[in-house]
Amino acid sequence: MNGAIETVGLVLVIAGCVFYAAGTIGLLRFPDVYSRLHALTKADNQGLLLVCLGLAVLAGSVQVAFLLIVVWSVGLVAAAVSAHLIARHARHAGEPHASRETER
Amino acid sequence: MTPVAIETTLHPLPLVVVLVSLFAGLAIAVLGEHQQRLRTVLNLAAAVVKLALVLWIAILVVGGSVPEFRFALVPGFDLVLRADSVSVLFASLSAALWLVTTVYAIAYLHRSSNRARFFGFFSICVTATMGIAMAGNLLTFFVFYELLTLATWPLVVHTGSRAAVRAGRTYLVYTLGGSALFLLGLIWLYALAGPQDFIAGGSLALVDLDETRALQAIFVLVAIGMGVKAAIVPLHAWLPRAMVAPAPVSALLHAVAVVKAGAFGLVRLVEDVFGASLTSDLGLAQALAVAASITIVYGSIVALLQDDLKKLLAYSTVSQVSYIALGIAVGGALATVGGMVHLVHQGVMKITMFFCAGTFATLLGVTRIDQLDGLARRLPWSAGAFSVAALGMIGLPPLAGFVSKWYLGAGAVATGQLWVVGVLVASTLLNAAYFLPLIARMWLRPAPERWPGGTTPSRLVVFGLVAPALFTAFCTIAFGVLAGSSYSPLDWATEIVRGYVP
Amino acid sequence: MTVGVVVDMMLGLALVALSLRVVTGGSLFRDIVLFILFGLLVALSWARLGAPDLALAEAAIGAGLTGALMLMAYRSIGADTEERPVRRRPGVALVVAVLTGSLVAVIGLAALGIERVPDAAGDAVLEALPGTGLGNAVTGVLLVFRGLDTMLEMAVLLVALLGAWTVLGDARPGRVHRVDRRTPLVGSLLTVVAPITLLVAVHLLLAGTDAPGGAFQACAVLTGCGVLMVLTGTLRPTAVAGFATRLLVVAGLAAFVLVGAGAGFVGHAPMTLTGTWAVYLIETAMMLSIALTMTLLFARARGLRGEGS
Amino acid sequence: MAPDALAVLVFAPLVAALAVIVAPPRATTALALAGIALTAPALWVVTAAVLGGEVVEVALAGAAPPLGIAWRADGFSLTMAWLTFVVVAFVSLHALASFPSTSDAGRRFWPMWLILVASVYALFLSADLFNLYVTLELVTLTAVAMIAIGGAPAAMRAAMRYLLLGLMASLFYLLATALLYGQTGTLDLYQVGERLGEGALATTALALMITGLLVKSAIVPLHVWLPAAHGKAPGPVSAVLSALVVKVTLYILIRLWFWAGGALDDGLAAFVLGLLGAVAIVYGSIAAIVQTRLKMLVAYSTVAQLGYVMLLFPLASTAAFRAVTFHVLAHGVAKAAMFLAAANLLAALGSDRLQRLVGADQRYPVNVLAFALAGVSIMGLPPSGGFVAKWMLLEAAWQSQGWGWVAVISAGSLLAAVYVFRVVALAYAQPRPASSVRRPGTTPRGRFGATSVAALALAVLAIVLGIASAPVLSLIDLGLPPGMAP
Amino acid sequence: MSTEVVYVLAASAVFGAGVYGLIVANHLMRKLLALNVMSSAVFVTMLTVAGTTPEGPDPVAQALVLTGIVIAVAATAFALALLVRLVQETGLVSLRAKDDDGA
């Protein structure tokens, strides 16, 4: 039983790490601000969720699980607001869209 | 004879006599430039009070007591103010001449600027001199010696002209350099022998030291410190340059305070610290005698070459003050008496000449020797005073200078140092060679149509300029004629020397 | 070599690499951001070293607040003042740096090898802690055993603020580049976050007596809220330090002085905290003072004004 | 009674600072003066107790070291505390006029001034390595902020340089504190001394700490920040920087070396420190001589005078300790007077270029006199505090046969004479007619304004110290390092 | 190799880097960054060399570091304020330029 729960937890954490890695690669490789933000926020939020879930499973305590949910939701809010502001600022500053340029 | 520590009595008088002029000086500085009348009153009152206090001390000393005041300056090292007979000799000289010089200075500077500062430092200068006179050990001596440097510097640069500032710089280079060596010698001495008070016959004789080299080095260090102010060749160069200062300052420097303090210090060093016999045993007396002789001759020769009156007087001082050093260096009762008494005699004679030189410059604009022609017709009293002092310097009997030279010569003969007599003769001839022409010009040549310049101040001012010179010229005569009476400078010096030389 | 040590090594290498980059890099802006990252990694190191109190403080103050201040200052001096490259011949500096670095390494390592002194201050604290009624040893040291340090530390903060006010001169408060609050996200963020931070701050403050946390951590959270409100324009910097501002700024130090000096009057040694009330009084006052001071320093202002007024 | 008085020393100025911040400006003067004045009776009580043979000590919060921090007053710390009081009292008098409490500058000045006073007292009472760090930071930050008070770019640059070097030095100090704590498990300086033992480890840690302290004390060649910082600061700030702020680190250095520095007990380190001092004396004096601005000249003079303190380490005798402590005292008083006088002249003449001083004595005799009197002490000429210090130092050097030190001390005072008299000579010189025209922007103050009185009073005190040295020295004797007998 | 050893080594390297940066950097803000990096290194050293008690790292060292962090940020904040004003007044971000000699 214990072993099974642990396995589940570990799998979740590792999965989360994969999402993180994907997000980071996206951050490094994508051509413009907007798509980078896209990769970062979406993938990282997913990654954070999975890591939190995995840790909650591993911890086996309701209180810790609750706290981890709080961590995730705060992270979510922060990511959403900052991504929004960065994108907004970029648009006002006239940051170019890579895709449109390639289309031309 | 083994010197013995002196019985002293605790007494505030030595401190008070020092502080009188200090407070006067501070008060004058605080009063400011415009309180002229009050300043004059304060100046004269302080001078009179000081003279009275010195007389009081003299009476105590004659009565056989040695008033003393001491407190710890640095723990283990006392500041000692003590009035023994040597102190009284010097103190009474400077107290009396201060009064005279104050009168003269008030008249001389009646229209100058910065008088509050001048008279303030003038008083502090006398404070320092009094402290030097009353110093009961070498540390105390050093403290007041430095104070003297500090207080005279503003007087030297008083006019604020370029030349004055330059002269002030030269003065500082010499005096501060000398005092740095003095301080080292002092530290060394105390490290070797512990703190010591002055003792007639030499405080070092009380401790048994087998440190010939060290003692010689200490003596040289301290003597250089003294020698700077005493203007012993080759440490004399500041003195002629300091002639840019106002005449009363020159009078003070040459006759009362600075040069005299240096010479007095040599007396203390030889007689009260090392003792005549130790000084002589260490071979230092001979060295000092040679240095003094060279100075005497050199000063006279250079004086001969001057055409500026004050410069001539300055080099004459270089020469004359070394008589004092010569006297104590030759040793023996007679020569020492000669040296000691010259301390006073040179003072009154030289101050007379400076007073007169200042008067000549103020009233007639005469500063050079070739302008002196016929001056006696215009200013007979001043010219007379000047001539008396000059003749005294030459050593014409029965004037004061003769007494000094006589004792010096007799002392040299008594101790078998005949070459000293040669020095005295040479010096006398040279003195005559540069002073007699001045006298001849003043009295024998016709007066010029117009005098080079000068002002015509009020009669009171003229009186203030002339009277001091007449008084000191009178002293020149009196000290010579009355040398044999009791309480004359000679008598006093003889008393002192009884303590020094058995 | 355990997994933990491997993590430590990676962390250590990252710290070194980041620090090198921060001190020599070419783009100041990027290096400030990297410095914040550096601070976060230091916070992780604290956690690895078993010091959660420090991890919290480092993350919030060392990385967050310092970084925010740096970025703010960077904005004010303008990007056009980008530096010239570093000095051309850094040879001497390199030698000095390597020397000091290895010196620290040698002494540090040697110090690690030293047997722990039996009555080291740390052990004495653990022994004396029950007598204070506090459960958190760090809080015990800060408030009780070494209260003087903390009091003077409050004075340092106060001086930093007074100093900043001084160099500000008559200049108007720094123009804060405000975020537009009309966007839906920012507005709701404020309404949600502000109360939460307050709650968290109070929690940290109260928890600090027995568990990790305390006035410093609480104030950091509160400062974060203050910075947010300044950035969004909810609070506006003013050029005048009003009475309330001045009172609040000195409150922390004043509480300490009151209690510390007051102890002398009632027969205790100075700096003795005579009851739990004193602990709470001091901690609350400190939290408010530090938070306000930091927010003011961030805004380079003498005072703050609500948006409406 | 006496232990409580220790608390008054720190708390009185601190409370006054807080009150000044909160209260309206018109109350500032009264509050500030009260805060400073209250420390006098407290100092008196503590001094009486110490002279009675007590070591006044209080464990704060009842937690004695190593658990907590103790305040402790012996003759050494009390001597420094008295210096603090005297300098602060007179400089405050000056500041009342130069930083009126209702002006902008005054409102900024007074709270920091009071905090500085409190932290300096706290520093002298403390022997806890970390607490010393905190007080040092406090002192540095207040000092830097007060340098910048005027707002002149030059002052701000100086402040910035001072701040950067000061923070770096603090970090060196803190690092060493960390290492020492790791080794000894205590932060109390005396306990560190007992437990540290010898060995390369201890030596290196102490060397790090000393390096930091030397930077903050501006010992050549680590002095680069000082001249501009002291020279460009407002008058009262310069005065207190030179008189006190550089001395606090030297105080810590001496405490560390003689009370906890067993590990440093080899001649080489001491010799190196002494050598730095010698270089400082010569270099600082020469640099002062070639300055063209009055305040910079005075600042370089500080660089030189700090060198004398370093001679304590190679000489390491009772006589040297007394001499150096007395020197710190005498220099503090004299230098404060000098800076105040210089500041007054600057304010009156509109510039402190030396050439502008020509003829200054006729218009500002009190300030020139104050400068000259303070100069007497700086030169070490009698009768002055500086002379007593020089005398004792020379004696100590002579006893230990350190002829080199003797030469440096003597040369130092001669060089000092050069720069002091250079200034006074200019002030006494007669202006040439062309330059005697009064330039605009010069507003001569009254001869006896508060600013002049403060300068003159300190200068007179510097002289009086030379005559009344005995009581001071008996206090110093009650704070001799272990192993030194009076 | 223990955790402590790793952190002591890392901290010494970081300290060295900070010293280097402080000396060579021109930009005042980078000097401040270097100082902050140095102080972090000092804090890590402080905690690690202080050793551990049964209940975790030495509480006194923790308290000292906490105090140190706050002091560091206070000093940095003040330094930044000074820096900003200096740049406003002179337009220079370094101290290298020749000292102007204004009265």
C-alpha cells in the first residue's frame, strides 16, 4: 500500500518536472515574448499543480495537502497577473509578433 | 663640593608673577582693537604690578627663602616654578625692561593696526619669559621656551608684509627645529637620570652616571635648542631676518626675551643641570667656549659690513650675547660672573640702541647708516642715549659693558685660557670699528637739508619714544659706575656664582 | 555521498556561477534579475541548512525586497546610464579576490573541524529558553537575549530612512511608474491579495513566538503588500512626512526603548521584557514600522497618501 | 545606580531622537539639548564608581555573556565616553547655529545627530563582537547621511565612497566575527580572548577583522575615503567625524588587540601596524602641506594624527597606552575645534581656498585664534594636550629603544607645524590693496557668535588638557589592558 | 563531503567573487550588487561555522544572520537613495571620474 502511494506520488512529481522542462525549453526556444509567456505560464502552472499533487500524496496529511493547494493557487494568480502585465506592456511597447513577420 | 638640593618653601608667588601678564594679555585680546585707553591702562598696570611682584620675590630671596610652586604636568613630571637668585636676576631684568618697552611700544604703534593682537601676544611673550626665568627644571623651561616661540611669532609677522611672513617662517624653521632636538635631549636625559630639578652646581652630579657619550649627546641636543634662540653661529640666521618686525619687537627679541632666554637656558644647562665641573670634564665647556668665540668674532665682522642700522644691531647682538655663553664656558668664578652680569648689561645697552633706532626711523625716516649724518643736531637726546649704549658695548669704562668684559678677561686669565683674552680684544676692536663711525656721523657730520621721511606725532608720543631710551641709557651708566654697590647686577651675579663655583 | 549533498553541490555551483555573473556581467538589468534569483537560491540553501526562519527572511527581504529596491533605482537612474565595461586590467583585483576567497575557505573549513565548545551561546540559549515563555529559540535570541542588537537594528532602519530623506533633499518623491489598475486582473488581485497578506503577516507574527516566523518575516509580507499598493497607485508617495507617518516609523524603536528602558525603572536589568505583552507589543510595532519604512524607501517618499484623498 | 546610568547614556539621546522626529520642529532644540545634557550626570555617576575601584557592568535583560550582551565601563571606555560628551556638547552648540532646528537641513540633522551620539555611547560600552558590528553600521550610516546633508555633489560623492568602503569593511569585520564565533562559541570579546588560543586559524580571523577596522579608521593606505568625506561635510559633521567617528574603530582595534589578541602576540604584526602608522604620519602630513583648501588640509591632518595611535601596537607598554589614549582625547578635542573654526571661516569667506584666508585675522580673529590654539595641540607644542601625549609617547618609544618611532614622532610634529603655520601665516598676512575688496557672498558673523564660541571653547580645552592631564590619566589608568600595570 | 563543507566552499567562492566585483566594477549599482553578494556569503559562513545544536542550526547564529539581513537591506536602500540622487546631480554612475573640487 505504502509503496503504491509512494509510486503514485513520485510519478506525479516527475510528470510535473517534465512540464517544467517543457516550459523552460519553450522559454528559451520560442521566437517572441508572447509565445514565450505562453509556454512559461501554461506549462509551469501545470507542472506546479502536478508537483504539488505529488507532494500532497507523499506527505499523507490533509493539512499539508491544503497548504499545497494554497501554494498552487497563489502561484496561479501570480503567473496570471504577471503574464498579463508583461504581455500588455509588450504590446504597448510595440514588441513585434514573430509569427506575423514570418507570414509576410 | 657636592651640590645639595635646595630648601624651598611652597609659595604661589612664582605662579602669580607668571600669570599676571598672561591674564593681561588675554584681557587685552578680548577687549578688542578699539578700547585704546583701557588697553593702555591695563598694559601699564600689569607691567607695574609685575615689577612690584618681582621686587617682592627679590626681597624674599634676599631673605634666604626660595619660593616655589609645583604641580604635576605629566604624572611623574612636575611643572616647577621657583624663584632662586638666578631667576630673580633674569626676572627683574625682563620685568623692568617690559615696563619700559611697553611705554615705548604704545608710543611707537600709536597709529598701527592690529594693536589688540600685538599687545596680547606681547604680554604672553613676557609671560613666557617670566616662566623661563622661574623654571625650576628643564621640562618647565622647555614648556615656556616653546610658549615663547609661539608668542613671538605673531609679533615677528605683525606687519603682515611678505618679508615679515618670510622672516616668520625662517624664525619657525630654526626655533621649532631646535626645540625638536631639545625635546629629544630632554627625553633622553629623563630616561637616563629620571626627572630632576635644577640644583646649583648641577643636578646630574647627584646621580652617578657612567655614560659619557650619552651625556655629551644630551648636552649637544639641548644646547642646540638653546643655541638657536641665543643665535650662536651657525644657528643665528633667523635673527637678522626677524629685523622686519616693529622696533619694540626687536628690542624685546634682542634684549629681554628670545635671545636672552636662549643664553639664560645655556646658563641653566651648564650650571644647574650638568654643573660646571661635569661640563668641563666631558669636554663640553671647551666646545661651548669655541662656539661662543667664533660667534663673537663672526657677528662683529658681519656687523661691520652692514649698511642698514637694524641689521648692524642684529649682528652686534649675535656677537654680544655669546659673551654670556663664553663666560660660563670659560668657567671659574670671575668669568662666570662676567657672563651672568652681561645678561643684564647687554639687555639694557641693546634695548637702548633699538629704542633709538626705532625713534630715528619713526621721526626722521632714517634706517641706513649713511643717513645718520648730523642726526644729533635734530634729536640730541636720542643720539646721546644711543652713543652711551654704543660706547658701553665697546666696553668703555666706566660703562656697564666694561664691567662685563673686565670680569670675562680676568676670568680667562685666572683659568689660564689666554686665547679668550685675544677673542675679547679682537671683539672690542671690531665693536669700536662699527660703532664709532656711527657716533662720529651723528655728532660730527652736518645735517642734511631734508630728512628721508618720518612723521611728526604729538609731543606725548615723542616723549614715549625718547624717555625709555634715556632711562636705559642711564642704567647703562649706573650699572657701570655703581657696580661695586650692593644689589647692583654685579653684586647679585657674584652672589649667584658663589653657589656655582666654590 | 547522499542525494542531499548532490543537491547541495548543484546549489553551491549555481550560487557561485550566479555571483560571478552578477558582479561581472554586461547588462545591469539582467544582472539585477539574476541577483534576485541568487537570493532565492540562498533562501533554498538556508532551508537545506535547516534554518526555515532564515529561508523565509532571505526570500522575502534578501531577494524580494532588495531586488525590488534595485529595480526601482535602476528605473530612476535610467537605462541610458549603462556602465562602461569593467576596468581593463583586473589583475590585482583578481589576485585580491582569489586570496580573500581562499582565505575564507581555509578558515571556514578549519572552523568546521573544530570541536563544538560545550557552553556555546547557542546551547546556552536552548537551556535558558523555557524561562522566557517563548517556543522559538531564534525569536528568543532576537527579543530577549540579544534584544539590544535588535533594538539597534531598528535604529539602523530608521537611520536608513532618515538618510534617504536627507539625500532626497527637496526633490519631489520618485515618480513611480504605475501599473494600470483598470485591467481586470490587477484590480482583483489587489482586492484579493491585500487582505490575505495582512492575514498572513499577523499569522507569521504570532507564530513566530513558537514556530518559524516573527516580526521580520511578517513585515516582509506586509511590505510586499505595500509595494504592490504603491505600484498600482493605491498609495501615492508624498513629499511630506505627516505626524502619523513619523509616529509609525519610530514605533518599533520606540516600543523597544520603552520596554527596554522601562525595565530599568521597575528594578530589572535594562532590556528585560517583563511579560508576554511586551513581546507582542514590540513585535507588532516592529512589524508596522519596518513595513512602512521599507515601503517608503521603495517609493522614495516621505509619506504615503491614499488614492482618494 | 551606576549600572542604570550606563543605560541613560544610550537611552537618553535615543529617546531624544525619537521625540525630535515626532515632535514639531520648535521643540527640537530643547529635546536635543536635554538628551545630550542628561548623559553628563550619568557619565559622572559612572566615573565616580569607576574611580572608586568598581568595574561598572550590567548584563542586559539579565543575560550575561555568552548568552547575552553586557555593557561594561572601565577607565578606557569612560575616557572615550567623556571625549564623546565633550565633543558632542560643543559641536551641538555650533550646530544650533549652523543647523537651526526649523530649517530643512536642521530637521534632517538633529535626529541623526542624536542617534549617532547614542550609538557611539553604545559602542564604547559594548564588548560584544556582533553588537559592535551593529553599532558600527549605525555610526557609519548616520555619518554618511550627515555628510550628504548639504546636498553638494562633491559631498555626495565623498559620502558614496565612504559608504561603499565602510560597508565592505563591515563585511570583513562580520566575516571575522562569524569565524570567531564558530571557534569560541561566544561573541563576548573578553571571552573570545580567553578561549581563542593561538594558531594560524585565530591569527587569520583576527587579521581579517583588523583589516576591516583599519579601513574604517582610515589608516594609510586604506585612507582614501577620508579626506573628501571629512573635507566636504558640513562643519559640525566634519568635526565629529574626525574627533569621534574614526576613533571608534580604533577603540575596537585596541580592545581587540590588547584584550583578546593573544593570538597576535608576535612582533611582526605589531611592527607592521606601527609601520602603517609611521607612513600615515609622514604621508598625511605631507599631503596636508600641499593642500590648497583649508578643510582638506585639516582632513589630511587627521590622516596623519591617526598614525600616532598605531604606534601603540609595536610599543605595547603602559606608557604607550596612556600616551595613545591621551592622544586620542587631545586630538579629538583639538581637531573638532579646528574643523569648527575652518567651517566658520569657510562660511564667512565664502570659500576655503587657502589664498582667501589672507587677512582673515583682522576680520575673524576669534576663529583664527581657535584654529591656532588647536594647532598648538596638533603640533604637540606645550602647553597643550597634544604636548602631553607626544611627551608620553616619545618617552614610551625611548624606553623601548624604538629610535625609528622616536624619529617619526618628532618629524610628525615638525611637519604638523608646517601646515598649521601655513594657515595661520596666511591669516596674519596683510591683504594687498587689490584683493582687500570684499567679495560678494561674504557675511561676517559677530565676533562672539555661538559658532565661534564653540570653536574657541574646544580649542581652549585642548590647551587646558595639557595642564590638567593628571585626573584624565588617573582615569585612563583604571582601564589598562590586562598585563599592564600603572 | 558534508552539506556544511559544500556551503563553506561555495560561500568562500561567492565572497571572493563579491570582492572582485567590488573592486573592478565601474557602475555603482553593480558595486552594491557585489556588496550584497558578499554579505550573503558572510551569512552562509556564519551559520555553517557556528555548528548545530540538537535542535537544528545554532539559534544565536540564526538570529545574527536575521539581524544582518535586515541591516544589509537597510544599508542597500539608503545607498540606492544616495545613488539615485548622485546620478540626478552629476549624471555619473561611477566614482572614477576625477574628483571635482567644488567648495
